[in-house]
Amino acid sequence: GESGEVTVSSYPKPPFPKREIIKFKQPFMDRPAVMYGIKMIDSAYNKNTRADVKLLWVRPEAFSILMKSAYDSHLYGLGVSWMACL
């Protein structure tokens, strides 16, 4: 298996939505299962905090996620931890 983190941040202009492609150090023999979770959120203090992270696709050599704010939230940073295994 393999694990890692992806962090996207920018201030004062929010960088979202943001697509990220994460390449594995070594390709898997088959398409792995990918688990992920939000690790960090940096948001405006005077707005609701809503974040959305979606797994777009998974291949033996890489996967892609979409990180975005939801509704009227202003996110300046979002961190995601992930783990992939067969």
C-alpha cells in the first residue's frame, strides 16, 4: 500500500475548485482501493465552513480528486490525507 497528503492553499484569492492528480511511487498490479479524509481546512471566519472532496478516478498508476468549497463558503486551504491498497 501507499499513503500521502495533498494540501492546496492560497490567500487572499481562494484556489477552489482544484483538481489534483496523485501519482503512486510504484504502480499497483490492479486498480487499488483509495480511502481519503479531510485533514485541514482554512476558511473565512465570517462564513460557513463547507468543503467537498470527491474521488474522480483511480488507475493502477494514479488517482484524481476534486477539492472544492460548497455553497457560499470561502476556503483558502484544504488538506486531504489518503491511503491506497489492493
